[in-house]
Amino acid sequence: MNTSSEIESNSDTAKLPRERVERPAPPASARKYGWLSRLRSYFIFDLLIWLYTIVLGIFSLPSSLFDSSGRIQHGFARLWSRLIMKTIFSPVRVTGLEKIDQSKPQVYAVNHASALDIPLLYVYLPFQFRIVFKKELLSYPIVGWHLKRSGQVCINQQNPAASIGSIRSALKTLKGGMPLVIFPEGGRTPDGQVKPFLPGAFFLAIKAQVDVVPVALVGTYELLPMNTYHIKPRPLEMRVGAPISTAGLKGHDIEVLSAKVQRAVEGLYSGSSGTSFSAQG
């Protein structure tokens, strides 16, 4: 098995053309967020989130010395996420969880629009999982330390060959029964649109011959877009689609799988009206 050459060739694969999927237009009665909203975000929401991050991050790090499975640190991450979701007053509606087969490992492909996507996933995916993340996140205090010590999968997007060790470890973990969460766009969207998926993101799913589950997060871009700390409470939705099989697929099928998963995520995303939500959790 020539893992190195496969990773390098797949990472350089050109992106397929995609149709642009427009976000649903906000209703005419959409809330306005003025200076009071900014003050509330900067001096309450943001400060509390940093407090949760520092306190729980410090307590979670020593647990990695006693629990190689990562269960304890996953518990800390989930508590951190629950506190954040309760703090920002954004009700979440979750649909499609019944489509998930928790008896086997799967790869969850999620659109990435906000820094608050990860807390939402930790709260509403009802099982332990590991996240494939960019190397740049390791530079963040507390957060980077937690990612490294809790067994998450670090990928160097500029030099995929340097990530071979991490990818082999992730593949072993996936085959051993641990689900993985990936953000196939390679980073957060700057405008709320679903961006083209990187085909190489699906290398692990094909190699492990596990299903890919499309997941669409709706409303998180409007909640907290890039380059701002202004959190705008609003209803959110997590929509889970039907698993997509990789049975029999090989490395040369990676673009086909990528296109199929992207169409599924786009369909889930654009299929939400954004106006009918109910609180859960």
C-alpha cells in the first residue's frame, strides 16, 4: 500500500466545477443587531466563552495522562460546548439523527461556516468522535493544546506528505471504531456559501471503506461569521442526511465521492427554510 503517493496525488486533485448554492433569504421580520447587541456579545458572551475555554481546558489537559481513549477529554469538550450553546441563547433544531448507525464508524462531512460549528457538533452528535483539523489551530493557546492531547487528527494542508503519520493514525482509529468529523471545504466560508469540497478530504473514508454521512449546519454563519467577535443569537439547525457508501471505491473514485457528498450537503443546506425552528437540548 503506497500511502504516501496516494495522499500526495489525491491532495493535488483539481476541484470539480460546482453550482453555487444560495442561502435562503432572511424573512422580512429579521432581527436587527445594533450596538446593544455588540456590547452584550463583547462583554458577556465572548468573556464567558473564554472563561469556559481557559478553566475547562486547564482541567482537561491532565486527564489525557490517565485516559488514552480520550473519553474524559471528550466529556470536557462536550461540557464546554453545552455551556457555550446555553450562553448564546440560540435554539437548535436537529433532524435526521435516526439515519445514523452508531454501531459502526462513519465519516461525518460537515459544511464549515463559523467558529461555533464545533460546539454545536459536540452537543448534538450523541457519541464520541474525533475531528480532522488544520495545523494552524495548534497555535491557539488552550484550544491547540486540547486538540493535540485529545487525539484529534492534525492535517498540514500546505504539505499533505508531512501529515502521513497523522493520517495513518486516523485510519487505524477509524477502522477501530472511532467516528471522524471532517470539514471538506478546508476552512470556514467567508460569505456563508458552501464552498467546493477538497477531494483529498475523503481519502480516509475510501481507505477505511466506511460510509460518509453528510451534515449541514444552517444559521451558524449568521450567528458568527469570520473576522468578528459579534455573536448574534438566532435559531440554528443541524440536518443529517442519509449515509453515502464507499464500498468498493478506490483512490481514483475520490472526486466522484467528493462531488456526491457535496451535492448531498448542499441539498440539506438549501432545503432548510431557516424560518421553522424548535429548541432541543
